[in-house]
Amino acid sequence: MSMTLTIGAVPHFKTRGFSGQHTLERCEDMGCTVTPGGAADCGRLACPSCGFSGSNLTAPDGFDGDQLARCACGHAWNPRPNREQVAA
Ligand SMILES: [Zn+2]
Ligand SMILES: [Zn+2]
């Protein structure tokens, strides 16, 4: 297997469990990475800074116009979960 990681690509990890009891596991998709828009190759929303997805993320609910997803690492970004699709 060849290493084809793009420079700057963030590997996707999943978090499981509750706060303080997190376990991390690599995404089941081999070579899954997270785009700057927070879209992991497997289709999940993930933090483009640390690559984690799961209970560390707060998804935007649009309340008060808030469109930012936030991660427990402190990163906040405007999520674009569908890299192929363009919102109508
Ligand atoms: Zn993934
Ligand atoms: Zn993060």
C-alpha cells in the first residue's frame, strides 16, 4: 500500500464514549481524511483541525444565524459536509 497522503490532510478519527472516557479509533475507511470544510472522506462531519468526529463536535443548528460547527479542541468552522454536492 502506498502512502498518498496529501500535504495538510488530516486523518479522520472517531471518538467514542463520554467526556473523560473518550477512546479514539481510526476511521474504518482506510486513508480517510478530513477536508478544510470538515468533510471526512467517509461522509461524516469531522474537525478539520484535529480530525476528530463524534461527541467532541457541536453541529450548527442555525439558531441566531449560527452556522459554525465547533470542536472541543477550540476550532470552529463553517461546515461543508458534502464535498460533491452544492446546496440548492
Ligand atoms: Zn472517516
Ligand atoms: Zn478539533
